[in-house]
Amino acid sequence: MFHRGSERPFSSLLERLPSQCAVCRAWPSQPVCDACVARFAPPTPRCATCALPVPAGVAQCGDCVLHPPPLDACLAACAYVWPWPGCLAQFKFRGDAGQAAPLATLLRSAPWVEPALEQADLVLPMPLAPARLRQRGFNQAHELARRLAPRKADARLLLRIRETTAQSGLTRAERLRNLSGAFALEPLRAQAVQGRRIVLVDDVMTSGASLFAAAQVLRTGGAQNITAVVLARTELPD
């Protein structure tokens, strides 16, 4: 029998039950088993500031050298290739809360993510526009962030204040213009980012324009250091 104040969210109880691996279908298993993580999310040399794949020994891609993004670091757990798009779709669009914990574990196990989380003062999920949040019912980035760092996660500090048109087909400069003014800090708490080390969390990174626009708001607000951590990264620049 549960006593008042001791209840746990039903979704957190589901995460502890045996399940079938979404990739290899092993049973019983975590929703994503260790063998599939090792096979399909191997460590990969990536650009330090946008997480695109680079040759071993190369710190930054050419685009980041020419156009430095407002990030101090960008870390990705895996490439956005099979089987991860299906796993993310299950989590993101079908409201499968059981996927959040194993996907957060996958993200935490990526090189340098654990130190970034330990050093961070704040862990902020990429926000959704209000209409999108109502439609979906939850913010997948927040679900990841609160499992990565429950005591540091804050979903009410960085806000998305307007929706934008689709980014596909736009150039890099057009994407950045499209996102201008889309993000803001909660006015009564804007000083909370001053001098702080911040980790930005998102599920999928494509061009990086949204993360860069959000990071610029944090940078303007006085953040000392900004690291983006993303679950999956597309492998080709847009």
C-alpha cells in the first residue's frame, strides 16, 4: 500500500520493469541493451564544437573554424542512423516514457558527458514552443535532462517564445535568422545564468541552428561556459 508522499510516478515504475530491447529484441532486457549500445553507438572522433564526425586527431571541422559557434563544447552519443531514429521516434512521438532512462544512460556514457554534467551548475533542456508542448504532452529533452542530472535540471529558465517555420531547405545563415528571437531567458530569473557553467540537452542535432541560437541567448545572459550534449547527431552538414 502506498502512503501519501511516498508515491512514485507510474512512468518511473515502468522503467524498472524487464522489457524487450528495442533493437535486437532480446528478452528480458533494458529497452536498449548493452550489446546494442556497444555495437551501434561506438566512440567516434567528433568536432569539439558541433559534434560532426572528423578525422582522428582533428579538433574542429572547417565550418566551426570559419564560423565559431557560441558553444564551448558539443558532445554526441551516437550518429542519427539505424537503429536510433526508430528508438527516438518511439520515445518522442509515442510518449514511451520507458525509453527515457536507457537513452539518458546511453548519453551519459558518451565520452566527456559525465565530467560536463558534474561540472555544470545548471542542466537546461532545449525548450519546445508552447503549442508544440501541448500537442506532444511532454518535452523529450526535459525527460533526458532530469534523468541526467535531477538536481540541476531546470525546464523553466530557458524558454522558447515563438514557433518558427521549417528549417529544411534553408542555408545556415537563413536558419540562424529564422531562429532569431525564438529563445529567451525567464525575465525574473535571467540573472541565474550569470557566471554559470551550463549544459544544454537535446535529443537530435541536425544543423545545430537551434542549439546555437539558444546558446547565444545564454552567452548574452552572461553564462561562463556552455556545453551541448545531444543523444544523436546527423552525420552530414546541412
